[in-house]
Amino acid sequence: MKKILILTALTAIAAASSMQPAYAQSSVTHTALVEHRDLDLHTEAGARTLKLRVWRAVVDVCGTTSEFDIAGKNDIRQCRRDTLATASAQADLAIAGVSRDQPVRVASIRD
């Protein structure tokens, strides 16, 4: 009888430790730094190159999914939209000369 109680208690502890409340879902932050010191941001080619680097970083931090995972594809698209909006604003500041010495930080939070 004692073994059954111990086994039941261990099973309950294991089950409780594996469950997470909805508000405590883990999210992973993916981050990339886009350097642009090597670019002449006063030129159209330099600005275009920076924006291309930012886009590549956005694709990298948001990841990919299977062609058959519709919900996952939608999550990736939303991640890319949100992340690109934030990163593009930083890139525009760099192009304007406001934050020339700082790399563009591309970060997304995904579940």
C-alpha cells in the first residue's frame, strides 16, 4: 500500500511539473544584428543593401515551416511583418544618420 501511495504521489508531481499555466507559455527571442558600417548610406545602393540585409535577418529570426503547415505559415508571415516594421524603422534611422554607429537589431518573439 505504501508503494502505491508513493508511486501516486510521484506521478502527481510529475504531471503537475509538466503543466504550465496559459500565461506562462515560454516564448523564445530570436535576435540578429545587422552591421552597416561598411556601407555608404548616403547612396541609394548603400541604403538598398542595408534594407536587403535587414530582410535577410528578418527571415532568419522568424524561421521557416513546412509548406503543409498552414497555421505555421501564417505565424511566420505575421512574425515577418511585425519584425520587419520594427527593424525597418531602425534602418531608416541609420540611413538618416541618427544611429550610424549602431547596428540594426532585428528581434522577434515567437512561441
